[in-house]
Amino acid sequence: MGCSSNSPTSGTQAVFANQSEAEKAAKDFNCTGAHRMGKSWMPCKNHDSYKEIERYETRSKTHSHQ
């Protein structure tokens, strides 16, 4: 199973060439740090944290009450 280079919920870039870029992008994902994904880097201290934020964003968009 692979990861897209963009967050499916926000369209924000999610895969980076280096740790520094991923750490800077972490604020856009409401997390801190970065983790390796193959030869690339992703925001959040680990992939479980990233996936949890992604699941929360998906639920928020599909379950909004107006």
C-alpha cells in the first residue's frame, strides 16, 4: 500500500524530498515532526499520527452538520 503525494482531504502536499520540508508542512496537518516513507519524508512524527489526522479530516468533511 502506498501513499499519495497529496493529502486526499486537503490537497496539501504530503510527501517531500527532505525532512526539513516535511517538518515545515506538519503545521498544515496539525502535527509536529516528520517521518521517513521510503526515500521520501512525510509530516507528523510517525505514519500512524499522519493517518489518524487524515481519518479525522475525512470524518469532519463527511459528517459536517449545517
